[in-house]
Amino acid sequence: MRILLVGAGGVGSAIAKIAARRSFFEAMVVADYDPVRARDAVAGTGPDPRFTAARVDASDRSAVTALLAEHRCDVLLNATDPRFVMPLFDAAFTAGVDYLDMAMSLSRPHPDRPYQECGVKLGDEQFDRSADWERAGRLALGGVGVEPGLSDVFARYAADELFDEIEEIGVRDGANLTVDGYDFAPSFSIWTTIEECLNPPVVWEKDRGWFTTEPFSEPEVFDFPEGIGPVECVNVEHEEVLLIPRWVGAERVTFKYGLGDEFIDVLKTLHKLGLDSTETVTVRDRQVSPRDVVAAALPDPAGLGERMHGKTCAGTWVKGTKDGVPREVYLYHVVDNQWSMAEYGSQAVVWQTAVNPVVALELRATGVWQGTGVLGAEAFAPKPYLDLLTAYGSPWGLREQ
């Protein structure tokens, strides 16, 4: 397998470090708009001749297609933010290669009833092209980071192994991470966080289909494992709610994120001031996006590892019945920042995101995961994925609620 990795930020750099310890691929080209970042990511893999750095503009379909051809790549792995999903997705299709991403094509709220009805949903633009990918005999695997990704694998595993009937699947994400020296320092891309937290959250119910609610709705306190403890979680727009119901039977599917009051207040303030907008404004004769300015003003999450303490947890809570008896479980994956920094030099949140597409690539390369069209992780057998994740040195857990 020959891989083009587009995006050499925190997640992309961690992907390269993780992949460097595996033997399933022949070559990986690490490409970024900033050639220094690409070279630094390659340097982080040590003296491994399989890795090459390149410069590419992720929004330039023809340039990406040419780079895929130049390096004879079999697959494009997208590690950029969601605004570049469609140009990279289209470039992979044009080049006739497989495609993986960790966040799917962007949504657009309903023009009249944004907090009741869906407009364009996450992933819709990609799923609309699924038949084309099937006819081409190629796979586009969408949303295969940690959330979405591992959380979806957990959902499929629960359906296959743990339950006969499922009442609700709820992805629950929480952490107890702190960052020394900063009053406000998000541990993941603020651009993406603004997008998913301020858009209308989506909920799925069997009798109703997909619908939306107000941002930060349905607060609940969820007790996270391994010392993280209780965290208040709220509804947030996320791909799992759009993916899981396509392949896993359940009465209800939700996604709730442990943000905390301070984080929610900051997001609400950004929205009130218009600083969440991606539309450009003129500042001293320059065209800039307010959201890009916010992202530039905050510290790079990838560089916070040395100042960060605590753990992050991603997981899937499932409620239903097994053999006629009520059951409730939480399948989860915890990463301790101290471990990820010592082992890989990557902070916990970006490492946890990065390990999952590498696992998926290895399953694809070895023929364990096979398919065509636009698919989610739920479309494949979950146990090989979970076994391989454990083999990577990062086991998952299951707690009976």
C-alpha cells in the first residue's frame, strides 16, 4: 500500500509516528500546504525511507490528483479540517484510489427551521456519490478517527456481540485535561470545535428519523472511567448520529460532548460576536475569516502536550436487552497524556484521533476490511479492528453500567 497523507498538523504528524512502527505499507507521502510542517512530520518518524514530504494545497483538486499519480498512491488519507473533505474526496475519486477521512462533508442548517429539521446533513455530499464509488470499485471510508470512527466500531460490536435489541446508542466524550499557563486552550482544532458545537445538534429516532435541537441541549452528567469522573455532557452535531443508524439497529442515537460551562460560554460569546463565521471580512485591506483569526490567536493544540495533564475518554454507551434481560454498557478508549507524550511525543487528544485511521488502513491493506462505495466503520466486522487496536498498545475497555 502506498499512502498520501494530506495534512501534517497535530493529527497528521501523530499518524506518521504511529504508522512508522507498522509494516503494512510500502510508502507514505506526507503533504501539507506548509512544506516545513510536512518535513517536520517526516523527520518525526526517524530515518525511515518509506516517508517523503511534499507540498500541496488541499483545496486544489488537480494538484492533489497529480501528487497521487506522481507517487503511485493507492489511498488518500485526509488529516485536514472538514472544509477540505470534498476537494480531497473528489481528487481521490478522479485518481482512482481509495479515500479515508476522520470528519465527513460539512452540513448546512435548514434555512427556516434549523432547530427542528435537518438541512444538508454531515456526509450527505459524500453519500450522494456512493454509487459512483461502487461502480469504480473503490472505497471511501468516512469518519474513521476516534469520534467518529472507534465510537462507531463500538456501536457495531455492541449490536453484534452484546445485545439482542438496542434501545439507545449514545456516544459520550469527556476528559479531565488541564493545560498549564493558559486560561483557555482547546485540546483539539478550535475551527472544527466551533463547527460541530454551534451547528444544530442532530438526533436520530427510529420513528422520526433525523431531526435537530438547540445547541447544548439535553444536558446530563456522565461518569467517565479511569479516574476522569462525572462530566456534564450536552448534545453536539457529530457524524456518528448520521452514520450509526445506516448499519446498526437502535431506537435512538445521540452524541454528547463534555464541554463544561466555561467552554460553552466562550463558544456562545464567539457566536454573538460573529467570530465563528467562515465568511471573509475586510481588515486593513485584507480578506480574513473571523474563525481563522480565532484559530490563529489560540495556541496550536499539537504543541500543548508538555503543558497538558490528565486523560481523555471516547466511548459509546448502549442500552438494550440481552436474552430478555435489560443491559447497559459503556465501551470506551482512554488515553493518558503522560503516556502518549512519553511514548510518541503527541498529546492525548490528537494521538487518540490519529491511531484509528492507521488501524483502518492496516485492515484495508491486509484485506480484512473490504468494500466499495461510501461506507462508515459500522459496515465492517468490528472485532478485528478492536483486536488490532489492542495490538497497537492501546487497549479498549467495557464497563457494565
